[in-house]
Amino acid sequence: MLPITQVKVMTGVGATLVLLCSIFIGVFPVIFNSIVDKMLVVREDSDTFEAFVTPPIPIYMQFWLFNVTNPEEIRYNGAKPVLEEVGPYTYEEVRVKYAFNWTTEGSVSYLQNKSYVFSQEMSGDLREDDLITSINVLMVIASHLFQGRDDLVSETIWTQLESSFDLFETHEAGEILFYGFELPPFNFDFSGLGNLVPELGDTEGWSGTLAEILAGMGAKEIPDVILDNKLALLLGVNNTNDKVYTVKTGADGMDDFMNIQFWNGSSSLHYWQGNGSEYCNMINGTDGSQYPPRLTRSSVLRIYTSELCRSLYLTYEKDLYHHGIPVYRYIPPREVLEDPEINHDNLCYCYPDRDSCLGAGMLNLQPCLGLPLVLSTPHFYQGDEVELAKLVGLNPTKEEHETTIDVEPRTGVAMYAAKKMQLNIPLKRYGNLPSFKNVPEVIFPILWVNESAEVDSKMAREVRNAVYIPFVVVDALCGSLIAIGALLLVVSGFRYLHIKRAADLEKL
């Protein structure tokens, strides 16, 4: 082969390698994204459908109960509550989606069953039969209903409640959470009140369990949850669903992948009635386990779960690595749960009116649950400093009490998630009710919970092999070929100069 021909071949090959590999490096992400999108689409025949039905990673519910160490001082002297945090009592959460209805193109409806199994191994030395002294939620709820009522019937009922309950009671941890503790029988004796209260007619009272009393009063439907005459904070929650979800499958695009379109047959909530209620009643985002792919640091993650009674959003905080995989950490910005008088977007969460707004980090659940309960951040983290100062034993910290989600940005898969919230009940002097006449006014903590899931090292390795190794291979291979092509161009350049110089010398 003639020298000049060699130069042309080397130049052609080198230029081709550099050009084609540069183009391939540019278009490979587009090809890869198309493959990922097809893999993520929820279909009954897809490889990912099984993971959609039952999450392949363990989910845990961890409970910290607040043990009240000075109940008598609180009740009789109005002392500041001294709380001892006991936990975590850890339960494995099992989720199963079922009753699928592929309603329209790009959407699917389903129910999701959740059940909880106690994990002794993850709870360490804690046991479900540990004794915990906590505030009597039923009595506080009853006092909320009876405050301001001074009729004879109400006084008779309240006298019976006072004789049957204490404001603070000691029960086993498992009973407080899921299994329930036995309620005493009641005897509401109205004999002798018929002439004073004509509305009673010939009724001389009701006695027995709550279910028996309701039956005696002629109730047509008696809730199953009270048939066993037990009370627990989560009684009737285990092994149940929280109504129908309709989500986007990704079949018609990934921009709203897994976004909730309808919950319980509606595209919005109906709990919040104040000014701007359209905002507060929005159902936004996903359930928190999956997000649309190709997230950026400016992406806003939106979440709706029914137990929160509202939607939330999270924003980027920082870059991290999860078992070697780059992730973005997102957290709720302070304004999400800010004091409504500071962030007016939250005014519609005030119940029943603006004069009843709670402070930062708290949400009144009365419109949602029909019960005077308050949801807050654990230990009132980033919350109302006034309420925090009314209690002893709380120590809010970012590391322990902040909700976080770590997401692999290319696929939108949550590699680690920890949703944290605290359940409280307002304690105050309800009218002239004896058990409450000396108590302090405080948002009283009952427990806080961390619902978390984490991709383990084995699954992380699979994600890394599927998501990052192809880019490493392509970059290495194309980088090598580009280097070879560049080297060929350099060599051909020198070769050309050498040939040209030799030709010039021959002319001389």
C-alpha cells in the first residue's frame, strides 16, 4: 500500500471512530431511557408487575410509645407532663395490591391490603407485653363530646365513665397498638329520670358492653371494631385496605408515572372547608414508593397517603450514595407544615376556623377522622416551640425525626424512604368534668411512628448492574475507540507531514 494511501485509510478510520462513537455516546442515554420506560410501564405481562403487586423490599413500621411518668401530678396539680420514649416496637408491613381494574388507557385501579407482624428480632429487648402508661384516648374523646353539656342524662353517663376509667391508664404495648385492651361493662342508669327528662320515655338505662348498649338503643349498624369490646389505637387497621387507588401506569408517558388520579373514587379530598380549600384538598403525586424517571435536583416530589389526610411535597436537599449508587435526598421543606399565619397556604387546614389554627408542624385530624386527634412531626421537630416547651422528655433532631426519601434519579426508584409522624391528642380543662378540672392545656403526645423501607446491598447491586454498568461499558468502550481514533488521526497527521517533507526534499 502506498504511504499516502495508508494516511488516507488511517485518517478515514480515525475520523469514523471519533465521529460514530461521539454520536453514540450522545444518543445512548435516549436509547437507554426508552428501554427503562418500557420496563417501568405497569402491565400484567410486564417483568416489573410482580414488584408492583408486592414490594420486593421489606417495609417496617416502628412505633415509639410515650410512657407518662407523672400521671397523678398532671391530673391533680396541672404539672408539666414528663414523658419517657419507649421503642421502637417494630412490625413488618406486608403490602399486597389486588382487585385490578384496567379502567382506561394508561391507568389502573386497585385495592392495597396492609398487614403488620411483630418482629421480635428487630425490636430487641422490647416485648409486646411491656407495660406503658399513656393518656386514655377514649376518655379524652368522650370529654370532647360532653364538654358544655349539663343535662341530667349527660351527667349520668359521665359519672359512669369517670367510675370506669382513669385519665391515665397502664396497658401492654401490643394492646395499645393493635390488639386492644378489654373495656369495662357500663351501666347507664336512668331510672327516676323519666319524669325529669321526657325524651327518655320509658327507658331506664342501658348496660353491658358498648356493642350491647348500641343494640339496646336500636342502632341499625354496629361497627365490627367494637364487637369484641376492646380498644386499641390501630384496632381494625391490621389486614385491611384504605380504599381504591387509581394511578397512571406510564403507558401514555412517564411525566406522571404512578401519579394518583383518583382515591376512593374522587380526584380530590373533601375534608377541608376553609378559604383556599381547593389547595388543601388536592390529591397530588404518588404513594411515595416510585416516582417518574429522570429526576433532577430541581424536581419536586409530591406524595399522597390516606393516613396523612393531605398531600405533601419534598424538595432536593443533597447528593448521597446508597450502597454505591448515586441518589438524591429529598425532604419536606419547612413551609409545608409551617404555621398557617406564616404560610397562608396552610390556612385551609385550620379547623373549625382561623381562630383555631394549630402551630407549625401540626395538623388537626378532626375533619378527616371525626376524632379530636392531632398529627405532627415527631417530637414536634420544626414545630411549635410553645407546645414543645410544655413537655419534658422530647428532644427533636433532624437525624431522628425528619422524613426523608432517597431516590435513584434515572429510574425514579426510592432506594430509601422514612416517613415519620406523631399522633397526639389535645388535653385541656373540658368544662366542669372532674377528671379534667386541673390538667394543663397541651397537645399531648401518644406515639410516633417511622414507616421505612430500604433497598439492601444485593438489590442495589442489581440496580447498579442494570442502570449504571451499561453507561460505564459504553463510556469505556467508546472512550477507548475515540482514543484509538484520535491516535490514528495524530499518527496519520505526522505520517502525512513526513511524506510531504520527504517529497519536498526530493524536489530539491
